[in-house]
Amino acid sequence: MFDIREKPQNVDRAFLVGAYFDRRKAQESADLLEELKELVETLGIEVVGSELVFAREMTARHLIGKGKAQELMEAARNAGAECIVFDNEFSPGQQRAWESESKLCVIDRHEVILDIFNMRAKTREARLQVELARMEYSIPRLTRMWAHLDRQGGGAGGGVGGAGAARGEGETQLEVDRRMAYKKLDRVKAELEEVKKQRDTMRKERSRVPLPHAAIVGYTNAGKSSLLNKLTDADSYVENKLFATLDTTTRRMELPDGQAMLVTDTVGFVRNLPHDLVQSFRATLEEAVLADFLIHVVDASSPHAFSFYQTTTEVLAELGAGDKRVVLALNKVDLADDSRQMELRRQFPEGIFISVKTGQGLDDLFHRIHDMLIDRVVRLDLSIPLDRMDLVALAHQEGKVLTESYDRGVADIQCVVPKRFESRFTEFVAKKKKSAKK
Ligand SMILES: Nc1nc2c(ncn2[C@@H]2O[C@H](COP(=O)(O)OP(=O)(O)OP(=O)(O)O)[C@@H](O)[C@H]2O)c(=O)[nH]1
């Protein structure tokens, strides 16, 4: 994968630093530093120390004063850290200064989040999106990184282009690197477009299938994929090979009463997601916007369960899925003791306690999902005279038309429509079923 500099892969211990330059920002900065700790721990890195620093002004070399910077480097080394993670945005120059003086790796919040996404990306589309975000982050840094060498009369070789990038006449190393980087960027973008097209086709295919559709959403590590695996079994996976090959995260499941539906896993949310990353993942999260309802999974064992829940809800609202009906599943209840469960019950009165691991509460979850389906849609067989084409149009607009044929001035239609429209069609029902059956 393209990267302007290799980060040590085996970082186990990190020291966190958050700097603020306005005394009114003290609390906000403390909260952000606490969030950074969660993010770093999500990567499996132990946080061996952290410090919140107030500085009167920013400095070009270290961001904060030199004396304080050296004190922090010392503290990080003494704590046994292999890496310093800064909550503030660093310029590449500042990053290099810290690295060369501390002899530790130094990264910022943005890189931490990119790494989390990289680790979590499961589908080809997600992987490409992470790669794109990484490149968009790195290219401007590449420019600045090489700029000083360029002024000194040409680059030192290496970089993105590597040995394979022939330098054109009069072209500096920086220009070669930049050219290669943009070329790669274009390639990834084109590939992403291709994957998106395939996914749109899949969606259209899916919309022809008369099945209700739920999307599993939630904070990263809540247990979404585990739940999807639990809800859907191997057989249904094979049956849905078509979906599985292109979009491994949508599968068919059957409720205990035999009713079938589709369930999609979505990318995990992360707090303070940089805006460009939200953009990158918008397409993946569109599944949530298009679903009939959501299954919001919250990690009940996390002390931050409520704020994770709020973050996810906020981002969903931003994406236009704020008014979706939600089944709230508090997962990993096997790890929450009685007093924690009582607290959660107060915070989430409508939540269902489940454990994907032990199977606890899954029956309740099935019931709740079942209720959603009953409430939501009805399947109708209609014979509509041609002078009521407005109803045919309504069925297309508000529901899913499964079959449609015209014979002797009558449109015979099988469709699934939201329950609230049922009364509009009553007069023309040929044969009626209570709810959307497979
Ligand atoms: N103890 C316990 N662990 C669970 C339970 N459900 C999931 N896990 C574990 O939690 C971890 C995260 O589960 P995933 O299913 O990968 O979580 P996810 O929400 O899909 O994560 P992202 O892909 O990051 O969004 C895994 O190690 C699971 O084994 C549960 O009910 N109890």
C-alpha cells in the first residue's frame, strides 16, 4: 500500500500528548485526549501515559515550546513508550523534529483513525476507500516533505515513485514522486468507481427481491459482524452466492417463523471521524439509509457505551437515516455485571440485552425484528383496472412491485407496500397476505 513513510508495525506502547492554546479549551481538549486513548487502544496499543499541555503559542519546530517538548519526550521514554501519539495536527516538519529528537515514532490522530479503518476494512470497496483516504492524506505531506530537498537541488531518491519511476528531462524527484502518486490515486479512484457500479447493480438486484432489509449499525468493535454471522447461517450464505461474491456483507436470514429478510453489516463508527473519512464511507453507509430499519448494536461492556451510541446516532442523522426505526441491541451482556446492567437499563429503556457469544437474548431480538416486519409492510396481490393507474404508480413509488402483468384492461400486480398505504389498495385486492413473506 502507498505510504510516504513506513510506520513501525510493532508498536505496543504509546504515550499520548494533547496540546491546547486557549485556556477556554481545557475541558474540550481533555475529552478529546480521552477519546484518543480509546482509539489507540482499539488498535491494540497500550497507553502507558498521557499529558495535556497548555502552551501560550504554537511554535514552528515542535508546535509547543522546546523545553516542554523535551520534557514530554523524556516522559514518554521513561514510561517505556515506543510511540508518541499527538492529538493535534502536526506538520510533517514538526513530526520529523519530534521523531529525530525523541528517537520514537510520532503520529497524530488522523493516522490512528486511518489505521483503525485499515484494520477493519473487510470489503474490497472499504479497502479501496481506506487506500484513497490514506493517499489523500499523504500526498500534501509528501509535497512538503520533499520540498526542502527540492530547493537544495533535487531529491534523494526513494519516495513513492521508487526506482521504477523514471525521471523525465528537467523533472525533479519531487515532481516524479508527485506524478506517480497522482497516477496511483487515479487508479484507485477508477477501481472504486467500478466497485461502486457493481454495488449499485447488486442493490437493484436486491430491490427486485421481495424481502425486507435491515442494516446493522454501531460503533467499531460492538459486535456487528459477529451478530450478522449469528443471524445468518452458512446455508443462507451459500444460497446468496450472488450477493456474497460482490458484497459479502449482505446476507439472507430467516426468522424462527420462516420469514426471510436481508441483513447488511456496515462499517463501524468512530468518534471524531475526520470529515474526509466520513465522505469516503458515505457510500458504504448508504446501506443504512436505504434499509427498512436498523439494528443498532452497542457494546454493553464498554464504559463509553452511551457516548458511542450517541456518536452513531448523530452520524446516522447526518447521513439522512435519522428517522429510521431502530432495534437497539446491547451486546456483550455476558461481560456486564448486574449493576452495570441496571445502569444500562436506565440509559436504554428500549434496549434488548443480548450476547452473541452465549446466545442470551437472541430470542428477544428475533421477536423485536419480527414486530418490525409486521408493522412495516404488507404484501398484496392486486387487480387494478387501467383507469386507476395512479395506484400502480403508487405501488411503484412507495413499495416494491414484484410481478406486473396486463391483461384485458387489468393490471395484475404483486407488491410489497408500507402498511400505511394498505387501505388505498383494499378495493383492488385479489388475494391478501398479512405480511411480507418470502
Ligand atoms: N464477550 C463477548 N464478546 C463478543 C460478543 N460479541 C462479539 N464479541 C467480540 O467482540 C469483538 C468485535 O466483534 P466484531 O463482530 O468484529 O465487531 P464489529 O462491530 O463488527 O467491529 P467493526 O468491524 O470494527 O465495526 C470480537 O472479538 C468478538 O469476538 C459477545 O456477545 N460477548
